[in-house]
Amino acid sequence: MRANSSSPILVWFRKDLRLADHHALAAAAADGAAVIPLYIREPADSGNGPLGDAQRWWLHHSLLAFRESLQRIGSDLVFRSGDPLDVIADISRETGSATIFWNRRYDPNGTATDAPLKKALVDRGFTVNSFAGQLLHEPTRLFNKTGGPYRVFTPFWRALEASGEPPAPIDPPERIAAPERWPASEDLERWNLLPTQPNWASSFTDIWTPGEDGAADRLQKFIEDTLDGYKTARDVPADAGTSLLSPHLAFGEISPTQIWHATRGLKDTPVDDIVTFRKELAWREFSYNLLFHNPDLGRRNLDRRFDGFRWLDNDDHFERWTKGLTGYPIVDAGMRQLWRHGYMHNRVRMIAASFLIKDLLIDWRRGEAWFRDTLVDADPASNAASWQWVAGSGADASPFFRIFNPVLQGEKFDPNGDYVKRFVPELADLDARYIHRPFQAPQPALDAAGIALGMTYPAPIIDHAFARDRALAAFQEIRNAT
């Protein structure tokens, strides 16, 4: 029962900026009372945590799009800054509302904020209802045979499959009752979420349309044009073979349930393609399962042996990696794609991460932090779990001695150099035979392509064979110490 059935209901939106399949909003709309949609810019050390610059750009545009969606159904979105308890108390005094609904969060900052906040609000006489909706299955539900959380993906995937299809997504409300008087709202422009000079995000709009409508369009295009053949095409960075839904998922502009159900009943699409794609959704679920049960996943090695690993952490090498100036074209192309579009193809993410960790012996946490700041799809669970997977320090990790050869990886997944040429234009005229190893190209081939190694394009920052042996020796040290 609500404390006051005639007062407005606050619906607090976080990383769930959508109307469809939003359980908190649907419950509020079904109540029949007025609804006040609210977005709070929380302190950097709480709630959603500090956003990287790329995600701040996305958030600005996502909030604008979401506000327009709300206005189309007779509502609006209130912007406030501050501690959530103070903000909610202020709005309660302004509107008489004593009820608040939200969808649950599962990251450490979110859970650390929401649990005590809910108690404090209830103690003040509020009715507080929280709902599922950010994951296919909440991390409090799936456990292994010993009653503990899963640490290996394959049995987690089997358990997820065995748990049955997730409930069908719910429709968006057609209309939301507005309050008699809207509480004051801050000016989103004054939050200064967008870059100024230089506008390093100027190319983001070449490929991204933040917002629920953009997410729906992206999903439809993927199902119609790309899902068929996904199992193979997803590993080719030069092709449009992935869904590009990850930033929309990160901001909750679309739910995983909506995506999962969109892959049902596709009789003309090979089952292997559908299962492979669903496993990508399941990896996100697995990552949140790990993060929920290991809140320090982004800061501490799950495999404690790696606490004694001998990182070199060369600052010059790290800077050259961030700028795409390592001398290994597939790595450099990925890092430059990241800077241009706030995104990097998933296969190349693994190659670039492996190069940083194992060729350069730079702590995976520095790479994770860089990705968190520069990716529009940065996710506290997937980002941390994936970096630990590459490092070999995480759950169900790739073994440390699996060291990607950046030349062979490039030749395997970008054989004609199309991806490299797109993002490393100084190599665009180089013969495809040498596109991934310009440092081994004969001088006439370099001259014909207008390349001067060490000047127009860097020589390799390190010899891969030497780096591989060095990394294996460092790993052997921690193995011997246990």
C-alpha cells in the first residue's frame, strides 16, 4: 500500500532511459496517480559512479531523447543534482509525493547507494518499490551446485538456458498522468556533459544515435541485415558484423529482454548465429554475476597470484598505446577507432588489451581505466571482467600464456587490411602483403606507399617475440611463488 494514494509517484531513472519494458514506470503508470519522472546527477563517488568523458557525451544526448519521449506521452523529465536522499526529500516537500519507484542496480556503487537509501526513505515514511529489468536474470538467482556464484562461463550459460525464456518485454505506457505542478528542474546544458574545445566527439554522430528510438532502429537493422552470418562476421573488424547495441544497453535505452525476444521465431536465421549472439548477452549477465559477488572486480585480481606480478608500467609505452602509435597496425587501428568513435570492435579489443598487458607488461587496471573513459559502451561489469579475462587473472580467464601475436591476428581477421587502412590512413597505399608488418616491408614497397618508418608511421614499440618471452618469464615467477 502507498503512504498517500492521491500523491504523485516519483520514478527515478538511472541507467534505464527508456519507456518500453520499464517495470518501475509501468507500475507507476498503472497506479493511475500522477507520475514525476526524475533523473539525479549523483555525486561522483556514489550511484552510477563517475562517467568517462565519452559516456558523458552519450548521457547528454540520451537524456534529451528520453525527455522528448516522455513529452510525447504527456509527461516530462526533472533534472536534479545532489545526494539522492536530499533530492528526493526536497521534491517530496515541493509536491507532496511520498512514493518512489526505481529499477534495481547491480554494480557496487549502485547497490551501496540504494540499500541504505531505501531504508532511510522507509524510515521517513516513504513507500519504496524496486523492480528488476536491467538483466535477464538477477545475480541473486543463479547459483552453482554447491550454492555459490558461478566462476566459469559455460556452466553459467547452461544454467541460464535451463532457467527458461525470460518473460516477454512489456509495452511502453501510452500516456502518463502529469502532476498539477511540476517541481523545478535544472538546465541540462549547465551540467556541461559535452566536450568544448577541442570537440573530440565530433565524429561520434557518424555512427551513433543515442536514445530509445536509436536503440530500436539499431536492433531492427541488426536482425534484418546482420544476424544471419553473425557467428563468423562478428570477428571481422572491417565488416558491419556486430550489433552495435552495447552503448544502448549500457544506458538502458533497450533492455536485454527486448533483445533476447527479438531473436525468437527467426526461422530463416541459422540457429548457430542466434545462439552465438545470445551468448554475448549471456557474457554481460555473467560479468554482472561476477561483479555483484566480487564488488572489487575492477580493482583487484580475482586470481590473487597476480597481486605479485611484475608489471613494468612504462608511461611512454602506455601513452603510445593510447594514441595508436605502437607500430603494430591492428593495435593502432583499434586505438584510433576508439578515439574517433568512442568504440572499438570486440575482436580488436582483445588484441589491443593483450598487447598492453603481455607485450608491454602494463597493469590491466590502467587499460581498464582508459577504456572506461573513452568507450561510449563502458560497463562496470563487462569492462572489468573482460580485462581480467585477457590478463588471465579473472574468473574463467584466458590463460596468461595465451599471448596474441598482433601481426598474425591482423592477418587472420583483417587479411586485406581494410580495417587498418580505414583508421591508419598513412598505411592506406601499402601492399596488402605488408599491411600488418610494415616493419618487414622492402624499401621499394614503403617508398611506393609514401611511408617512412619512424617518421610517417612508427617502427614497432617492441619486438613481439622478445615481449612474449619476457611475459612468460614474468608469469613463471608468480607460478613459482605459489
